[in-house]
Amino acid sequence: MLAVLSPGQGSQKPGFLSPWLGLPGAEARLRWWSALAGVDLIHLGTEAGADEIKDTARTQPLLVAAALLAAEQLPLHNVDVVAGHSVGELGAAAIAGVVPAEAAIALAGLRGREMAAACALEPTGMSAVLGGDADEVVATIERHGLFPANRNGAGQIVAAGSLDGLAKFAAEPPAKARVITLQVAGAFHTPFMAPAEQALSAVAGGVTVTDPSRVLLSNLDGTAVADGAEMLQRLVRQVTAPVRWDLVMGTLRELGVTGVLELPPAGTLAGLVKRELKGDGAPEIVTLNTPDDLDAARDLIARHGTAAGPAASTSGQSQ
């Protein structure tokens, strides 16, 4: 059983899209998606520096575009399971056929702009907590008036909230835990993002959805969502809800996934899966970062994919 994963914010690297522009139609596709997202995806993916692509308003559509551009080169009809981390869930929803690629790109552009605007309303941030007892870590986070915004599994939880609360939390960390301040614009996946959720909700009703053509896992609780309208509602809610990647990986284990393919920019989710799903039955993992990795990705899908349903469309245009 084969799972395709779409990464979230923080996985981007300067110039990571450059190798993909040589593929037929890639540049034209990115120019079209740039118009939908309201940002220059080609510039951001090829020439922009680290600081520029760290901007939430730019990063989010860039990541979704990268995942979908690579996915168009794959035999998706053989993919059994898809999931995405945070904004990567928009890419996963498109790969599962819930929304067209154009809708995913447009929503990512809006999501990024509105989350950036919400971050500017008051000073907030996020800190990664590595190690410690998970229950104790969460209890300590909440005791400081913070939120467990990401529970990524593999001993990693992200605290989010006011900068004052984060500073006090770092000064009194949970036992056997290390706290690392993250260079992000604000407290994502917390109530601080409520204005962004409202903005997404206002347009979501105009998006055409269909039910997923393969197993689509939700960040909200790790469950498979079979209804397209429900998935769209979850995508909107996810802006303020915690990312439960730990539960997603638990479902991958329960489903008996034997192969995992991470879309570009790949590495972060593959690392979490490798640390969490280890030992007997650990899945074979391939990271797809450049077109040179496509042969390995297609081979993994051919050997581990079992889906027999119709291919999920990643674009509103014919392939």
C-alpha cells in the first residue's frame, strides 16, 4: 500500500523549483498558477532567497504548487493514500480529486495572505519542543496559556501563542525536553488565526468539490475523510485547529502502508515517518526533490501501489 505525502511550511529551500522548469509545460503551468495565487511562483521557486520564501503569503502557494507540479508526473491511479501537513493538505486534497489544482492554488494564496495578516495583528510565535513525556509537554504548554499547535509525533510537539508566554515556557521547560524557538511569523493553528479562518470560510462555499478517489487522511484527527464537502470544511477549520500529524502517522501504520513517497520539497515528513514507523514493517521511503528522482518514485508506486480506482485529477486542464 502506497502513501503520497505533501509537506507544509518550513520545508521550502531557495531554488528548489529550478530543476522542474525543464519539464514540458511546467513553466506555463506555473505562470497560470501564479495568476491564481497572486504571487510569482517561478521567481519564488528559482531566484528568491530564504527570507523572501519564508514569508507566509508567498510560501504557502509555492509549496502547494510544487507538490502538484511533481504529482502531475506520477501514475496517481496507483496511489492508495494521500495526506498533507498543514498547507500541504490542500495539495493532498487536489491529488485525491476533492478540488481541482486551480482551486487548491487559489485557496493556498488566500490562506497565506490572510494568515500573514492575522500574524500582524499581535506579536505571537511558535517553539518546537523535542523530547519529554508527550502528556506532560502538552499540560505544560497549556499551563502557560499556550496551544499545542502541531503534534508531529517522533517526540516533537510545537507550542504556539504569545511571545511572553513562549518566553516563560522556554524558561521552565518540561522535564527532559528541549525548547527551540521557530522563525515563523506567528501562532499558526491556534485561535490567533481566527480572522484567516473566517476569510477562507467566506469563499469556500464557491469551491466545487467531489468525494476523494482514494483514502485521504485529515490533519484534524488522522481519520480518512470520504466526503468532499466535509474535507473542504476541515481545510478551513485547520487554520485554527492543531495539526495532528502523529495521528496521521498512526493511521498509516494501521492501514499497513508499505511505501511512502514525499512530494517536493521533500525530507521533513519522510524524516518523521522514518523515526515514528520504525522496526518490523517500516515502510520503504522515497523523497522526490528533482525530476531525477521521478524514476525511483514511479518504481516505488509500481511496487507498493494497489489502488485500482480512477486517477485523481491534479488539474482542471487535461493532462
